[in-house]
Amino acid sequence: MPFSSLELHPSLHRGIRDLGFVRPTPIQTEAVPPGLAGRDLIACAMTGSGKTAAFLWPIMHHLLTHPRRATRALVLTPTRELAAQILGDLQDLGKHTSITAAAVFGGVGMGPQEAAFRRKVDVLIATPGRLLDHLQSGYARLDDIEHFVLDEADRMLDMGFLPDVKRIIQRLPARRQTLLFSATMPEPIVALTREMLKSPVRIQLQRRAAPAPGITQAVYPVPQQLKRNLLVTLLERGDLKEALVFTRTKHRADRLCKALLAAGIVAERIHGNRSQAQRTAALAGFKAGKFRVLVATDIAARGIDVEALGHVVNFDVPKVPDDYIHRVGRTARAEAVGEAFTLVAPEEEGELRAIERAVGQRLPRVTVPDFDYRAKAEATLEVPIAERIAAIRARKAEERARAKVNAERRSAAATRAAVQPNPNRSRRSRGRRSA
């Protein structure tokens, strides 16, 4: 089906031609017509299938054909990175339109976001927590919302946002179009659809998503302590030209990034303890080719959209199969191809078997020639919990000791000041007596 078959505003078709899109993806083909008709929609499609444009095009078409000054569309999404990505997509798709939009998320100042509310931009793209912060003030109102999109609904559930989502829905007009998009459809989300949608069109509804067909998946069995060495070897051999590498924890992401830099591999990391400015710079640098490797935790699994990303590496096996699907979905997007490698230690075989059951196949095992699988690791990425606790206690003890010394110094200074005669006071007393 060509794009001309989608009855979109001419300005949107100009944007489509400029972006070089050849034909709509399956989810776009199925979702855009009912979206244009104003129908509520439940779309369950795999990550990287083009669903952002599938919900933006109908909304933008309606804004262009029925213009008025008000904030009329709200897109709710779980992470800052995804909000920024959707805003970028909207700006690209609407480059020949006058549609205005703003992203509303935490980690940055509220001033520019407040200004966006006050000037009534057409589309708000928000994370739940920061949106609720604004809704406590009188300038932030959702009374004119005509189109509401709940994007990555299952991730909202995973991150504990479901109560916040319900609070926001209570602020929306009852008469509206609601579009729910998700990579998977767990039961709590199915229940939510019954509450918030009216006679929805259901598209590709499935209980569990699968990786895109363009992803070549492979497993690299390796002892836990040699994972870092194996990753460096794959990079040095050229098996990985660039890679988005996922770790289990922020602590491991920091240590792995440091180890890669020590091995001469230009790398950066992105996780929840990094400031928004740091996260934005890391992602921009990776997209621009400044960093060969971007080490990330699952906070980025659905917020990173890198054109032609060739490799995703699971440095740690995800605990939940859905997380595996979302991670590897960062490659082979929009019908492209890519590779997803998973480094599996013996103690992670249970998680791997669960993933294989979820994707319906046994993933091929790969052994790297000439790699010493019996080598002794120079250092471990994971500091044992007992050592971490001991270090924390030692640091706290040092802080208490310094605080005690400082308090004693202040007390001694105060005592000296109390007993030491004030020469100025003595001179004033002598002056009064002589007078």
C-alpha cells in the first residue's frame, strides 16, 4: 500500500516525502484509517514497528483540518528519552505545518514547560510524574484535550505509573479519542482498556510480542567474571562495530563503561542516576558516532531510537522475557536488520530458557575462537554486597567523626569567645567613666 492511500493532510504527505518513507508499515496501514475516523484504538505491535507515526499522523491531520488555539492532544509516555524522541518525530513529520508541541518531563526546569502550558501548544508529550506536578497549578489544564495517547502502556505498568495514569485520566474530558499503544498486553493493561476506551478497534492484539524478524539473535556462553573480556574481544575483532549494551544495574553500567574506556574503547553510559543533561549528551553522542558503545540500564530500553543501530548486547540476561524483547527491539527497527547478542553466565541459564520459551525458539550458541574461557579475570564488575555495605559503613563513620570534630571545634570557639574580654566593650566602658 502506498502512502497516497492514507488520506492525510497534504502538508503531512510533504513531510513523508521529505523523510524518504517508501510505504507505511503494517501497524501504520491498520491504525491510521480508524485513527482518522476518530475511533478509539488498542494497538499491540512489536517495538520498532513504526507505531509513533501511526498515532501522530491521525492527530496531526485533525489539528490541521480543524484548527483552533488550545492544547488538544496529550501523549503520555513512561520515560524522558521516549518523550524527547516522540517530540523529535512530531517535529520531523510536521516540518511543513504550524503545529506546536512541547515535551514535559522531569530532570529539567519547569519554567519552559509552564510557558508551553500558558501559550497552549497543540500537543503535549509528557511523563506522568512531571505532568502531575504541573497539574497542581492553575495554569495547567487538560480541559480541551480531544486526543489522548497512552504509549508503551505495559512499561507504564512495569514502572509503577498505573495509579498516576488513572489520576491523569480523571482530569481529561470524557468526550475524547483514546489511542493505546503497547509492545505487550499484560492483564492489568487489558483491564485498563475496558475502563478508558469506548468500542475500540483492536489491532494485532497479542499476549506477548516477539522480536522483529530482522533481528539475528545469538547467545555467547561465558563465565560471569569474563564477560567484560569477551565484550572487549568482540569489539576489538570487529564483530561489533557499534553497540548498545544493557546491564542489570547502574553500578555495573558505570564499572563496565570505565573498563571499556580503560581498554581504549570510546564509551558512555546512560541510567537513572545521570542528570538529564548527561543522558541527553550521551544519547546524542552515540547517535552522532562520537561513542562507539553506549552502556545502558533498562530505563533506556524503550527510549533510544538510533537509526541503523547494528548491534544490541545483553551484557546481563534480563530477568523478564518482555525486557529482552524491548532491549533487542532497539535494533532492526522499521523493517531494517540488526544483531542481538546475549552474554550468558551459567547462573543465568534459567532466565535464558524463559526467554527462549517466550520467543518460541532455541537461540544459537556461539563460541569465540581463540578466546581464553579459563582466564583469570583482573577485576570483577560487581562488588560483593558485604564489601559495599562495609564501605558504606566506613564512609558513614568517617562522616560522623568529621562532624564530631567540627562540632567540638565550634564549641571550643564559642567557649573562648564567651570568656575572652571584648576590648571594644572595655574601651566603651572607660569612655563612659571618663565622661
